[in-house]
Amino acid sequence: MFKIIILISSILFFLFSCSKKNVEIEQIDETDLNTQMITSYKEGIDLLNQGNTFDAAKKFTEAEILFPQSLWAPRSALMSSYTYYISGLYEDSISEIKRYLKTYPLHERRNYAYYLLALSYYEQIVDEKKDLNPLLQAKENFNIIIKDYPNSEFATDAEYKLELINEILASKEMYLARYYLEKEKWIPAINRFKIILNEYERTIYVEEALHRLVEIHYKLGLVNEAKKYASTLGYNYKSGEWYEKSFKIFNKSYSKIKLKKSNKKKNRILKRFKSLIN
């Protein structure tokens, strides 16, 4: 029995010694990795300041890979994304940001990540008539900033860029609406003009959209509906040229009615004059 106790004690001592050495080795390795990571990160910053964005991006990626559990890892991922962005490599930037958002869901700089993601899509807007995806993706991510991070330093610029995006999207709807109007396809035209009112009410195209709805409904004989849109136009844009055009639509009708009343009055006077003669 005594021999067994001694044997167990020896084994436990051996295991404890090995465990202690392993902890010490791990601590040394961890410290070494952290030092290497910070060194790579600083080298990336220096290269970025020198304008060498290609090598800077590589250094930031290297820093993250060296010690992914470190506090510097998500920063390195963001810096890598930023470096690709300023290099004009927007797809690479988008890929890095999406990976960052997935890998570091609780990191404190996610607001910046969404802003950089939105900008990377925004910079790719070339021709909205051919490809709407960059516009829609930029809009989605700017909206995330405004909704989830309204007090961040990026919210104001996000709102400004959203206004520009909405102007572009509204112009596309207006282009299609005018096309249908020209072809006298009234229902598709009405639907497009209504999209402008409902989704892009703060754009410059709202005035014309309201007038066109007045115009179309009046042509279709839906006078009350036309008056409803004319009233909205007058309430919001009474001094505008589109309200003046809408007013002329109703004024023309009013003149005809007035003219008929004048003719009746003239006929009554003429009859009375004839009776006096006779």
C-alpha cells in the first residue's frame, strides 16, 4: 500500500511539473506572438503612411493571423479593409469587412465597419440604369448606421449620402414614369409616380410626380382624385412651376363653365330685348 501511494505521488508530481512547464511555455509563446503581431501592425501603419498600400494590407493580414485572439486582431482586419478601400480595390475591401463582421460580432468598431462597407459599394456606383446593386447595397448599409448607430461620427455623412442615393433612385423611377406617360400607358405611369411619392418624398422629383398624377387622373376623368393630388401639391409647393401647371388644368375647365353661364345670361338679355321690341 505504501508503495502504491509513493507511485501515485510520483506520477502526480511528474504531471504537475509537466503542466507547469506547459503553462510557462504557453505564456512565453503568447507573449512572443503578441509582440510579433504588434510589430507587424506597426509595420503596416508605416507602409500605409509611405503610400505602399499593397504591402501594408499584407502586414495587417499577417498581424491578424499571428494572434487572432488578441485585441489587435479585429483592428488589423479593419485596417486591411481600409487599405484595400483607399487603393480602389472595393471588392477586396467588401470581402474583408464581411469577414470581420462575421469573425468579430462583438467588436466595438462595427459602426465603422458598416460605414466602410457602405462606402465601398457607394464608390462603385457608375450607371444606375445598368446595375442597381451597388446603389441598393450602399443604401442598406448606410441605413444600418443611421438606425443602429445614430450617435456615431458616421451618421451625418450616412444621411447625406442616402439623400444622394435616393435622388438617383428617384430619377430612375421618373425616367420610367415619363416613358409610360409618353406611351399613354396610364396605370404603369401612375404606379411609378406613386413610388416617388411613397419612397422618395424628400427628393426634387416629388413636385413633378404630383403634377403628373393630377394630369393623368384628370385625363381619365377621375377629377376628385386629380383634385386630391393638386391639393397636396398646392399645400407643399404653392409657389412652384408644377403647381402652376396643375392649376391651369382646373382653371381651363373653370373658364369653360364660366363661358357657358355668360352665354345663358346673354341669351336671357337678348330674349328680353326682343320682347320689348315686339
